[in-house]
Amino acid sequence: MKETIRIAAGQGFWGDLPDAPVRQVEGGPIDYLMLDYLAEVTMSIMQKQKARDPNSGYARDFVPLMKRILPACVERGIKVTANAGGVNVRGCADAVVAVARELGLGGRVRIGIVAGDDIMSRLDEMLSRGIELRNMDTGEPLSSVRDSIQSANVYLGAAPLVEALNQGAQIVITGRATDTGLTLAPLIHEFGWAADDWNRLAAGTIAGHIIECGAQCSGGNCQYEWRSIPNLADVGFPIAEASPDGTFVITKHEGTGGRVNIPSVKEQLLYEMGDPHEYITPDCVADFTTIHLQDDGRDRVRVFGIQGRRATEFLKVSISYSAGYKAVGTLVYAWPDAYEKAQAADKILRARLDRLGLRFDHVLTEFVGANATHGPLAGEPRADAPEVQLRVGVRGQDRSAIERFTKEIAPLILTGPPAVTGFAGGRPKVEEIVAYWPALIPKSEINPKVEVLDA
Amino acid sequence: MRVQLTKLAHARSGDKGDTANVGLIALRDEGYPILVREVTAERVKQHFRGICHGDIERFELPNLGALNFLLHESLGGGGTLSLMTDAQGKTFSTALLRMQIEVSDDEARKLELN
């Protein structure tokens, strides 16, 4: 058994710095590359893509990335865990197999596939058996939006990824697996942690939580002494250097920008935190009030003391459904009296919308430069503000009403208050809203499927 | 004396649906008990009036010198439903740091706030 395993995070979300994973592979020693591609609504986008083209429905960027890094990964024995498979894990794996053969690596790479998270085709059968899939936030039963559902995927934990690694997979591709499982699975595989070793499972989960948002724990979006954080242009993405006893060090490659210190790690620990006593994943319940941090030298923070508890009997389901339409229009008003002019324009716009008899579920006006982020806490805007952006959003079920709204923004330039600009982009776009419906399902309903392909 | 929270703490915020979370972290360990005493759920509710329309929960993490707040019904429906610029609650962190709190002269001296 190795003394430590270095797991490098390469993407904090789908659309993060494209070269970050390459730099993690080339910038120094690592054992695993972990790539998180799936946000809450990503699955529904992929479901739509797959409906148009059965060969799509996964994170396409992953394939050219593998083409770039696979030779180095094979040569150095670096393994990859990625939830890049979206709603077409098999299609994604086939594309990676093709790339491996193209690179002359046929016979030298095994690719693991984790599926079984997609329950879209089983929903009616489940609902008929009384599995209500109530919304965890609102308590409503899923039947209230049944006809609008676009995707339904269970968050799988580390176990099926471990199985794929145990079968010799070097690249493990999943659909909707948890972000934390992508980090925890390699540790279970390498160190042989038991399925009920709750403290270590919690430690691996928290290591995953710290690095899953990429550079957000290594100097990016960090408030603590932000001015002095060096060279963010070349920010180093994080690496968890884990030991068999469940302790680990958060660090980054030598010579990269950014900073890993106790404040940067604390900020990330608290990101999207609920009740810190129970951070629930499919693998365990981690207790964030047991985490201890210690300075371990330059750009190194040691994490230890973590305790966890038995996992729950449920898995979380990520369901997406169509929830109407929205559009946002903006215009910029200049000094003098920029805020007053923007307010006047908003009144005129609303009077016109009223006269048209348009109905919306919600209309929101914000004044960017005055109160868009901190609302009333920002105080009364300065009378001499150099400029203020008027930003009006509408949401509703009737697409034609939203369309009509988008035609009322530009006319304000010639028919409203003066010193206005900022309409180079044309009419605002009408967006279909795909909303998120979190629910719980008994674990016994779900059987993840693991397959390992030879390239 | 009254001081702005930004002198004692840093913060990070995020979202879960229509709930914003704000993690408030003491800049120095000695500042944590002051955060516990001054930055109560009630004070935070008052601070975010007009922004947070639901309940506020507070959790203590003495091991990190930090408090975690959940601000329910704060993000205009949350996620893709929200029309807000900050639908993900990313800037609630510094919005909380605007709060004024009371510290004794002794505490101010210890934390070098003068």
C-alpha cells in the first residue's frame, strides 16, 4: 500500500478553466485526477441533447481532454474519476475508447463505466407503488409536475466507482455520481477502507468537499487577504494528499499561483453548508464540527480528527422539470441622476406592460451599481453615481407574454429618460426554465451497474 | 464600541435551492466568542429584513471558529427560477459583513481593532 495518495481536482464545474486538468497532470506528481462536470441542471441539458442526437448527452469536452492527457496518464499510471458520462455514460466511454485506440494505446487502458443512476423510465412505476418523490424543500409530491419532468437521476456514491477500480479500470466514467464520491472512491480502493469505517469514509468525503470546487479552496474567490494572493492568473488547482489513517493534506503543485492556507480551506469548508453536524452523502454522514486544521508549511494544510456516522437508507434524486419561461432586459443610464433616470424608466416600462395586460408570475427590477447584490443594505444610491444599469426580469408560464416583454426594452431608448445606452446585444432572449426538484428514494430501489471495457 | 463585522470576520456564501448559506469565520480565534455572542440568528434576521423572507438557522463550528447561517426564502425561488443577479447567493457573504456589532474596549484592545 502506498503511504499517501495524491488526488488532484481538475474541474470545479462544467465550464471551469479548460487547461486546469492538463496542468494538474503535467505540473507534478499525482495519482488520481478527479473531474466534476455535473451541476444540478446539467442533466436536463444533456437529456435534451440526447433526444436530438442519441450519440450525445455527455460532457463532450471530456473526450478531447482525454486525448490530450491519456498518454501521460498511461505512462505514469494516473487514474481518472469523472462524472462526465451525464445521461449517456456508454456513449462517453465509447468515445474515450476510440481516442485511446487512435493514440495507439489499445490494450493498455481499461475504462470503467458506472450506470444505473437514470430512473427516468421507472418513474411512473415507482409513483404507482407509492414512492412519492416529494420535493425535499417544499414537500410537494412529484405527481404535481409529472408531465413536465425532463430528467431524473439518483446521486450514486463511491461504492460502484470502487468496484470499477477494483476491476482494474484506469478511467472511471459515471453519470450522476456525487462530487465527493469521485475523491472518496480512490481512497477506499487504495487503502481498503471498510464499508462501515465511518470516520475514514467521512474524512475522504470531506477531502472531496474541499477540492470539488477546484481553485475555490486554493485562492480563488477567497476573501481572506485577497489582495495579497499571488498570481491568480496561474492559479494552482487543489490536491488532496491522503493517508491510510484518514488524515490528509490540502496542497497544490509547486510554482503555481494562488494560496492554500487555513483561511482558504475554512472558506471552502463552509461553502454550501447546511447543518454542519450532518453532511449526508450516499457513503456516510460526515460531521464538520469534528474537522481540525493545522498549518503544514507553505501552501499545505493538514486536516485531521474527522468523525462520521452510518449512512442513511436513502439516496438523493435530482429531478429536472420545465417550469415556464423567463427573460431579463438591461439598459445603462449615465450621470447625471443616473439612478433617478433608471427608476423613471422602470416605472414607464411597468406602465406599458400593465397596459398590454401581460401576466407574469414574477417581475423583478434591480439597479446594478446601486442595489443588485446587497439590496437595502447598500443604502440610498449616490446622487452623483457615474452610471446605473436598469435590469428587469420577468418569469411566467405564457411564452408569448415573455416574448412581448422582450420587445419593450429597446424602445425605452427613444421613448424614455435621456443619457441611456447599452443595448448592443439586441432583444433579450427568452429562456425556458428547467427547474430542480430534489427528492429522496430508498437505497434498495437502486442497483448501480458497473462494466469495464478494454480499449 | 461599535465595529463593522468585516473587522472581525471573513465569510463565504452559497445556495441550496431558495436558501442562502453564509459561513462567517473569525479572523482570529479570540474573535469567535464575540461572533457567537453578537451575531445571533435574531440579529441576522433583522439585518437581512427585506431580503430574507423565511427563517434563519444558526450553527456553531467552534473547531473552525466559524458560524453557519441558513437564510431561507432569500433567493427569489432559487436556482434557475430566480430572476436575481445573485441567484446563487454568492454575495450574501459580504452583505453580512456590513453588520455593526458591539465590542467592549477590552475586546477591542485584544483584537487590535482601534
